[in-house]
Amino acid sequence: MDQGKIKSFWSRPEGITGAIFLGVAAIGLIYLFATTVSIGLWLLTSTAGQLTLLLSLGTLVFLAIDGTSRALASYIFKSAMRWITNFFVQTDPIGVLKNYVRSLQENLRKMNRQIAKLRGQMHRLKEMIINNRKEIEDNMAFAQEAKQNNQTAQVVLKSRKAGRLQESNLKLEDFYKKMEILYRILAKMYENTSILAEDIEDQVKIKEQERIALTAGHSAMQAAMKVIRGDKDQKELFDMALEAMAEDVSGKVGELERFMSISENFMQSIDLQNGIFEEEGLKMLEKWESEGISLILGSDKEKIIAQTWTDEEILDLKHPAPEAQQTAKSTNQYDSFFD
């Protein structure tokens, strides 16, 4: 398991609970000693108070020096904070991953609708470009005929109209390329996300059973004894691998939802009937294009963008690319998290 993918205790929900608990405890002690003078006097002047103070300081020093005791105290504290946090937040990694699967499946349905809507808009835009080309040819033919008949006014009129249509078509063709990039990326994201959802679902089914088996032979006392011996708690390691997996999935779900929002804004900015394309939608797409490697697409992101502008592969909207089917021999992308 990649150590860089493991979140520390303090960066997880139970860590936040622990920080709040320690903060409240510290404030409470300060307030108690500041407002109750008799306690301070008792600790400093009486024999029992001095013994209590010495025992407390001795315990703190011992925990600071003895690694095993410190590890045990840390384990007890973390377990308590995790137990408290479970009342408010879903910290079970299996439950978190199941929620991500449901989210991915819902996003796949939304993405499918977006792809269908975008394909329809691209068909209409392509038709506009083709009709403009035909009208350009007709106007140029009229202008040529008018020139032969010495109809100067008609030559100027038809030539200017053809020029305006040509200028409009250049803008439309450039915009069509942007739509093509969006279509290719959405199609590839749909393909990769389908596999991602399947991988997570398969892992959850397997790891849920493994976790049940681990939990059945696991107790707080056994875990504490392992900590005292300096051994690793296998259940904790297993949960850390699940949490690292959940963290990776979280990033991919976040990227997917962000790009879907960008594509939706882009499509809402298009008014083909009136030939209006708002700049904001284009800027959002261009900003995403200029950002780093995609978590979902990987190196395919740059290839897709370059492919559109170089025309290495002509996009056929009548025959969309088939959905990727994961074969039985395909490896699960999250197997390495549990090595």
C-alpha cells in the first residue's frame, strides 16, 4: 500500500473529534484551576495533593519515555475518538465506499444524458455548417453569373454575403471542435467511470467479507496486547488500506462531478437557433484543458485533446464508441492497495 495515500489520524473525522476533545479538556482544566483557587492550593500545600501532582507528572513523563505505553495510550485514545465519531459521521470505510458506488452510478446516468444531449447539439451545428457552405457556394455562383451580366451591385451583394457566411462558418467550425473535445472526454470519462464503479463494487464485496472475518477474531483486548508487544493490528492496517482506497475514489468522484458541472454550463451557454455561444462556458472548458493530468483519464486527457485538433481519428456521431466491458481476466485497479 502506498504510504502517501494513507491519511493520518488527525486528518480523518475521528482526528477532528480528538482535536476538539483535547482542546475542550485543556480549556476545562485551565478554567478549573483559574476559578477554583482551593484546588491549586490543595495540590501545592497538602501531602495528598502533592502526591497526586507528582503521580500525574510521573505518568506524563513515563508515557513520553516509554514507547509501548505511549502506543497503548494512543491506541486507546484513537479507539475512543473513533467510537464517538461514529455517532455523527460515517467512518466505516466499507460504508463510505458503498456510498461512492451509488454516487458513481447516479453520475453515470447523468453523464449518459449529457452525452446524448451534446450529440444532438453537435448534429444540429454540423448541419448549420453544411448549410452555410452550400449557401456560400450558391452566393458565389450568383456573383459569378452577375459579373458575367455586368450586374455590379449583385456581385458586391452576393460576394459580401458569402464572405459573412464564410467568417461565421470559421467560428462555428472552431466551436464544433470544442464540442468534439467535450464529447470525446465525456465518452472516455463514461467508459473509465463504468470500470471504476465496477472495480469498487467488486472490491467492496470481497473486502466486506474479509473484514467480517477479521472483526470476528478481533477484540479490543487482543489489539491492545498486540500494541504492547509492538505488533501491528491487522484490522487497523486493513481499514487503513480501505481508507486509502476511499480517499482515491473521493478525488475521482470530485473530479467527475466538477467536469460534469463544466460540461453542463458549457451546453447551457449554447443557443444554436440564434447562433449564440457565451464565452464563460468556453473559458471553463479551456481552463480544465490547461490543468494537469486527470485522475480519471490519466495520460489519455492530452491524447484526446491533441487527437481532436490533428484529425487523427474522425469522430463519427452516428456510431458512438461502445462502452468498455471489463473482462474476467482484467485486474482490479485497487488490488495493490491491499498488498
